[in-house]
Amino acid sequence: MAKLPPRERILDAAEELFQREGIQRVGVQAIADRAETTKMAIYRHFATKDELAAEWLRIVAADYRAAFDRVEAEHPGRPGEQILGLARFIAEGLPEISYRGCPFINSLAELPDRAHPARQVIERHKAEQTRRLVAMCAEAGLADPEQAAAEITFVLEGAQVSMQNGSVDRVGDRVLRTVEALLRAHG
């Protein structure tokens, strides 16, 4: 990690610690220690720990935006396949989140204050994700795009929680079958 520039080391350390232990439980000193830097260096790059958490979640949100972009590019003009591509993206990522879970869901649970900068990142991300999914559902000709998008969101987010708590087996397979069934039901 010491070979990376300080800002990247700080973000990598924050990602590892926030994902593993949660935003509230991790102190700035722990991040500095993991990044092999000082608290002062962290504050040179990020005004507050809250801003660091927000930046970490912006990076995570960018990965999800990239997944939307990728499925749209891989399946141009085929919104049903795009939606299934998103479901596959979640299903394939489930093993990685099985220990700690979805960073957005976990962070929301820790950040009840809607004015917190990290929570605002999550809310904007989720609103944009919903807007894009509703558009895909509309382009797919689903009867009620908003309802279909809501149901798909419930399935995808519920799958992440179920994988984390171990309450359902074969979550990845089940999420794909459920999204396929939703597309047929709304088609």
C-alpha cells in the first residue's frame, strides 16, 4: 500500500475498514495506521471523516453506474437483457458481500441523519439507479415500469441482505429466476 500516493492509500484503507467494521466504528487514527500515514495527511485530503466516507461511497456508486453502462453497451436496444445483466451483476457479486454485506445498506443503517454527506451520496445514487431502472423497464414495454422497477429493486437488495445473513441458499440462482419471472409477469 505504501507505493500508492497518499490519497489513494487513505481511500483504500478507509474502504477496507469501513466495509469490514462500519463507518462509525472506525476512527481516523485507524485509517491513518492502515494507510501508513498520519491523521494530518488524511485531513489534508479530506476535511472530515464524513467527507472521506462520502468519497468512498462515491467510488462504490461509480462501480454500479459502470455496471449500468456496461449492460446497456453489451445489450443495445434490448432493455430486458439489460435488466437481466444487472441482476447477473448483483448475483455474481454476492459472494464478495457475504461477509459484511452491501456497503450502501450497511451505511444507511449507520447514518440516520439525512444531512450526513455520505448518506446524501447514497440517496442520490439510489435515486439515479431507480431512474435508470425505470427507464429500462419502460423501454422493455413493461405495463407499469415504476412498479416493475420497485419489485426488481426489492429482489436485488433483498438478495444482498439474504446473502449476508445466510437466510436463503442459492441466492444468486434465485435472484436471477425471480427477476426473469418479474419481467414475464410485467411484460
